[in-house]
Amino acid sequence: MASRRPKLAVWKFSSCDGCQLSLLACEDELLAIADAVEIAYFLEASRAEVAGPYDISLVEGSITTPQEAERIRRVRAQSRMLITIGACATTGGIQALKNLRPLDDLVRAVYAHPEYIDSLATSTPVLDHVRVDFELHGCPINKYQLLEVLSATLNGRRPNVPTYSQCIECKLSGTVCVMVSQGKACLGPVTQAGCGNLCPTCDRGCFGCFGPVETANTQALSARLKALGMDQRELQHYYRLFTNNAPAFREASETHD
Amino acid sequence: MPDTLLISTEALQGLLDALIAKGYQPVGPRLERGAIVYETLSAASDLPRGYLDEQGGGHYRLSKADPSSPETAGIFRYAVGPQSWKGFLFPSRQSLWRARRTETGFAFEPETDDAPAYAFLGARPCELAAMRIQDRVFQEGPYVDRGYAERRARAFVVAVNCTRAGGTCFCASMGTGPRAEDGFDLCLTELLDADDHAFLVEIGSASGRALMELVRHRTATPEEIERGRRAITDAAEQMGRRMPPDAAAILASNPEHPRWDQVAQRCLSCANCTLVCPTCFCSRVEDTTSLDGVEAARHRQWDSCFTLDFSYIHGGPVRRETAARYRHWITHKLSTWHAQFGTSGCTGCGRCITWCPVGIDITEEVAAIQATERAEPLGDE
């Protein structure tokens, strides 16, 4: 008896599309994915739409408009398993910088016709609106982690997605610490692993794209970054990058106001 | 052949050629992006020359020696870098087995270890001590790690005595250096002054002796042996740090000391100390599956007691607070390791101090607890 393939849907909210592109970027594994699941709704890949409910929904993007706040509830209602992918969906993304200023000021400063803009005052993660079964971090997400989450979900096991620090990833792959050996600023000790230590292998410090680690001691790191020459303003900007609205980074940036 | 020989610096290439002729893959110090790392050596010219290191808490820099000083020709004048031989004997990530679904169940395929027979060139005395400590962990208890035991048995060790201490070294106080007493096939001491550059070679095993048959050498004179001894003594005297001799007892009797909360304010819980430590041996095991569920695999990778997952049991992690995790690590390393394996788990290499991004110093933490253990008795709370 042929069992029905699970139905997969990919949803976009406020985002740049980079994370859902990670699914298309699974070139070698794409056919295996298409064999393992029925791609029922994925507008970036196909205009064909299969009606819900869906077994697995991948949700990209943050919630920034009243329409999105409503739509995410409909997505949740149609999804057995809802997995958020990327910094926008899990933390609010770079656009959460708008949370720091009055919305009207920003809209007037940016748009010629502010009256056309219908936006919430904040950009928030999906988890603030509906129940989420798994959060996959990253800006963008790592395609191997995405495959691992899909494979684990399809096979009924817990995904191997570590919540430990970027430093562990550097040490596992033999990357020399850029902070200790070159005095470069790095958010690695307070950032979750997962990117494949991209920046340190290019002689750059970590920018925190994967969001705060499970137990982020930003205070101790900030003290060290200051000793390495960062001033208050640089430090604040450092925490206000792609995952600025993640609580640990938001709080760290606020202490350097 | 006498037990102590002398070879020229040019003969280092002969030593490498002999190792390769005997079927070993030489691995040793190389310069990579501002640090000394251990990688495959194809020629003696791969060895960094004229580099000196500067190490401190959370600080590592390499610099070129002054061209007018004899140091400019030195080959082993830096102390240990971020990596250790642990990465070769106990790889950071290993496949344990693979399995494939069959009509009736699963077919298992054990992994075969295709690691070459390594020749470790440049293992420092503290690193030989680390290998002996990991031997106890991996192959001298009731359960032998077969892969480790095989890689260890195949390896050839060319040790190098330290003639200059690094800024975070404290091996002299741990009794593990700066002179290697045993645990090597050959042991070099670099003799370096204005008009002479050569290496003393001590023979440590029959295979070491056999190898030296292939390398151009002569007998070392008593004066040369004495020069080597003095250079090693200099290194011992340069060490600015020491571990209190009764560290094990100090930690065992202070599980509730206020210092734990103080160090937790600074500790990032990032795990760097455990991963650069040449004796930390913890690992996690992960199972993966293919998308269609037909293939499965099990991997082992380095883990650290600084992660929350490490102590996760039903209901959550046991050591939630950083203070508890730091206390667990240092107390195991310096105190309960004795009960478990009969030695300290620390070799005094100083890596955990240098490569801690915020420079937490294991010797300073023990000293701080020692200094206040009676002065500030705890209340009843």
C-alpha cells in the first residue's frame, strides 16, 4: 500500500526570500525532497497550489502588518507542524529596528505617500502570534540544517540542531579564534552555532546572524569588546544587526544607549 | 648508538624523509592565519622559523624575531597554539556506523578507520602528559575506545623540549614539563645561539633508535647536553603562573564558595576552554537519517560540559547556572579526575587561559578560592 506523501507548504511574510531560496538551493537533494514530500504550496517554486491542510509548513518572515497577523493564524490553523525559518520569522529580522522608533516618524521619513502605509508599530517573530513547533535560526538559514529538520520531521526524530555557541563550531573545524589571535570583535561566544563558521574562516568576527546562544552572557562579552577598543555606539550597533530583536541582543543593545 | 645524539638543522629534513620512508604521515606546527596549528608536513621548510608567541588571558599573537638576534633562526621557540594532538587521536567528528533498511530490518556497516600512521613532530612535554591522560580515559579502563587505541598505537612521537615558556604556561607546577621524561620515540632539544643551531636527539624507544639509523647524526658532547639542560631550566624559570599544589583539596572542600558566582559573571559559557584542552574528552552522539528513511548514520563529535544539552535529563538540564557549569569543569579537571583516573586532568599547558575570549585563568581561580576559603566562612544560607 503506497502511503500518502506528507504535504509541504512554504509561506512568506515580511522577509527577503533568502531563506526559502535555501530550499531551492538544496540542488543535489531537491529531487529527494520532492520524492519525500508533496510540495503543495511554494509560490517561489511553482504557481500550482494544493489546498490545505498541510503536514509541514515552513514559515519565512516576520509579522509587520495587520494582514500578516491575521494570515499567520490561518496558516497555523491549516498546519500540523509549523516550522519557522530564518532570523525574520524567529526574531523579527533586521526590520525589527523599526521597533526602536515611533512608527509615524519612520513612515514620514521614508515614504512619499505615508497614507498608503498600513503597518504595525513593530516587526515581531511568528512565535509572538501563534504556537510554533520548531524554530530554525539564521540569516539566512543553513541548507544542511533545513534538510536535517525536514529529515528529522519526516522520520519522527528530534532534529540535531545545536543551541550551543558559534565558538564550538569554530573549534570543531579547527578555525583559529579571530578575537584571541587578532583582537577582532566577534559575537561568536554569544551566538548560536549553525552557519558553518562562515565569517571567522574569512578572518572576520561573527555578526550574530544565528541569534543569541542558549545562555548568552552579553555583559561579559561587551566588557571584553570595549577592552578591544569598541565604543558604546559601535557596541550598540553590533547587537542591532539581523537578530536585533532577539531578547538577549535587544537587552544588550539597550544597555549601551 | 648512544642515547643522546646531535643533528644539524638540515638533518630535520632527513628526519622527515625517514619518517615518510617508514610509512608515517608527519604532522607538525605550521603557520596559519596568525597562529601555530598542527597540520601535515611535507618538508622541513614547512616549519615556521623565527616566530615568537605572546600569550596572555584571552590573547595570542605571533611575531617575527628581531632579524639581528639568534631567535630569527629558531624553529620551536613558541609555546603550544590553539590545537593539540587530541584532534588526530580523538577527531572532533567521527562517523561510528551506517545502516541501511532491508526487507527484514536493518543492515549495519561499521566504519573503518582509514587514518594514517601519524608522526607527531613537535609534541611538547605537556602534550605528552595529555596523551598519557587520554590513554587512561580511552584505553586503560574497562571499555577501550578501539579507534583511539589503534591511532595511538600507530603513532610515532617526536617530542620537543621547551626552551622558552609561553605567557600562560604553568607545566613546571604540574610536574609535566618543560622537559619530557618519557612517552616519546625521539625527543629534540633546540640548541640556539649566535653561532650555532642544532638539535639534541634523545632516543626514547626501539623504533626511535631504528629511525635514527636513517638520519645523519653524531654523538652529543657533554657540553652540548649541558647547554640543552640549561635552556630547559630557563624555560621553567620563565613561567609566570603556577597551580597551587593542593588544588584538588581546595576545590573539593569549597563547593559553595562565593567565587563561583563571581567567575560566572565573566564566563561566557562558550566552551572554548574545554575544546582547546588537550585532555577534555567529552563527546555527544548524533543519529541522522536520509529523507526517505532508508539510510541512517551515527556520528560522534566533541561536546562540552558548558552546554545546556550536556547535562540534559528528563525535566531539563541539571547544571542550568554558569556557576554550576564552571565549578563542574574546574573541579573535575583538578580534583575529581584524581578519583576517576588516578591523575590530575590538567597538564599546565595554559590553552584554557589563552583561548578564553575573556581570559579567565584557571590558576587564578584556584588561588582566589584558596586565599579566601577560611577568611570568609559561609553563612547558614
